[in-house]
Amino acid sequence: MVSVTYCGKRYYCLRGHPSLCERVLYFGLTKGGFFAESIALREKNLVSLPKNVSDEEAAATEPVALALHTMDMLKPDANDFATVLGQGPIGLLMTQIAKLKGCRVIAVDTEDYRLKLAEKLGADFCINATSEDTVKRVKEITGRGSDVVIEAAGNTKAVEQTPFLVRKGGRVALTGEFEGNMNFGEADEAYFFTTYISPLEYPTALDLIARKKVDLLSLITHRFKLTEFEAAIQRANSLEEKPVKIVITS
């Protein structure tokens, strides 16, 4: 299912931006349905799954679509440097989609096990933010700063670093939820924007998954039944268990 509902008739929908619809609803965020056993939806909010896409892969369609939407807004050129802050499920998918776009990817995280997975999935450079100066290292790699920067860590420190990581005239996508202050002193003519999931990218996301252009199964580290929901949440918050993507099954 597409987790976003929209009217299709008003200002933003008519201009190709359904995720900005005045009547938009996000299941699990602004409307119930998150982890429900069943839910009633309109037909336009359903998409057909290709036969070779598993239920586990289908469950991760939304972050693939988000990565596609983000890269479409960033508009990188082939061989551009793309720095992805945070290598959780969303960051790892940003890394994969950036590689498909022809970027040289710099993956940043505070956990080595996630950086190893990022390297497996195509990252050209990996930086552990707890042991290296991220800004200094990115400048060493790129020479002038990253052409595009994707903040997928969802914390204030990562967000506040972005103006110092992007090159002049570059682009920064803020995809995590955050609070903080920005210092734009060195980010001359850089373009910053936030982004949310767009339902328009779901068909392309499923096509990439079906053609095995995106590796989702490598992200799944733990599986729980719906009756084990509480244990799943605890595992997700336990870095000692090295969680990445946790799947809830029936």
C-alpha cells in the first residue's frame, strides 16, 4: 500500500506534489494504521506487487521511494560526491540510490557495523564520526566539499554539520526529524530543503526492487511476529544487538 493519501484535486496535487496536499494523511503518523493487523484503503492507495518481490521487501518500499524522491530533488551529476549522514535503513537506501545515480558516496555513521554494511552496498568511503573529524575528512576526500549532502541521521549534531560539509552552490537534503540551529556562514549559495515521502515514486521503487537493483534483504537483521511487538521495539533501541531493519510479520 501507499502510506500517503491525498485528494488529487487541489493546488499541490494538481502541480504534481501530492505529498504536500492540504488533506494529506500519513498512515501511522497523522492517521491510525501503523502495525495494525488490517486496514481499509481506497483502491488508488494500493499498488500491485511484482511476483518476485517478497513481503519483506515490499515492507521497505516506502524508504526506497523516499530515497528516489530525495535524489530527484538533489539532481546530482554523474561522478558527484554524495555524503550520506546516518547509515540506518533510510541512510543505507540513500547510499544505494545515490550509487545508482552514478555518485561517489561517502557514508557517515557512529557504528562500525553499519559502515561495513554501507561499504558492502556500494559506499566508496566510510567515516566513523566518533573517531574521525567528519568535516575535515569530507574536505580531504572531495577537495572542496560534497556536491550533495543527505542528512538521514535524524539528530541535531548531524543537521548542524551539513553547511560545513556541502560545497559552495551544492545541495543539502534534510530527511531526518530534528531541532537545532544552522550556521550558513560557509555555505555560499548552497540549497537546503526538507523532504517527505512522495507516492509518485512507489512504482519506480517496486521496479528497482523487482529487478534486484536495490538490496533490501541485507538490511533486515531481525524478524518478529506482531505478538512480539514490544520485544521488537526494544531490540531496535539496543545497539548491542546491532539492529538495522527490523521486520514485523503476522
